Amino acid sequence: MDKRIRALAKKIKLLVLDVDGVLTDGFLYYGNDGDEVKAFDVRDGFGVYLLKRSGVSVAILTAKGAPLVQKRADEIRVDKVYKDFHYKIEALGLLKRDFKVRENEICFIGDELLDLPILKRVGLAVAVPNAVSDVKKLVPYVTRAWGGRGAVREVCEIIMKAQGTWEKVTEPYRR
């Protein structure tokens, strides 16, 4: 792991996730009844679970407010969902207040132009390979895994390894 990324990840107390394109592949699927359907990667969910066990909080910040996002958040025990934030930077103050963290203690994973303002302010800004080029140019780290295909898990592992909690958190699964 790059020394700069390790140093930034070591300070993280809150991981904030975008949904479409980060927790999902970014495609919109609709059933015959018109309901939106999303696919989530189970590895991402388990990564969130492990990260929370290590003591890092996790929030979702999305421009939309689909009930299925709340369902997935509940399943993987996300601490809080901030929905209907088209201007995501407006949620930064709430995140800092609700989780009692400073900007440099926040990691945000994004993929789209509306993520740029918050990516510019957080301690560890991360993009996925399927992000728009303006986002990828801005951030110090672009995941190897695609959004909706393990990118969140990758970042969770980076944070835990940088903070020295990976071995302890995963030890029960290594027996």
C-alpha cells in the first residue's frame, strides 16, 4: 500500500459511501411494475461489517432516497443513511456533527460530478474505476475493484490494515 494512502487511512474514523456506482454497478434496473432494483456485492457488505467491528463508523450519502437503500443499509448495519442530498457537500456538516469527526477523519468513496465538492474536503477521497474522469483525476486513490464489484470491501481492508486492526478483526475466520 502506498505510504501516502496508508497515512491518510490511518486517521479515518468514518467511511461514507455513495450508492449508485459505488455500492452498486451504477446501472438502473426496473421491474415490470416499475420498481427500481439494485444489486449489491456481498463482499462489500461483509467489508462494512468488518470495518464496523474495527471501530470505524459507516454512513451512506446518496442523492436519491430509494427504500431499498435503507433496507441494504440495515442489513449491513450502516450507522446512518443521508438521502436526497443532490448537493452532497450540504451533508458534510451533519456528518461531522453526528459522528463527532473532523474532515480529515472522513473517507468518502464517490464516482460522479456531484461527489466532487465533498471529495475535495475529506481526509481520504476515493474513486472507483467506473467513476467519471474528473473524479478520478481529483482523488489520491482509485480502487482496483469496480463499484458494485468489491470496491467498498477494498477500501475497508485498506483502512483496517493501515490502522492495524485487520488481523484482529479477521482472526475468528482464520481458525
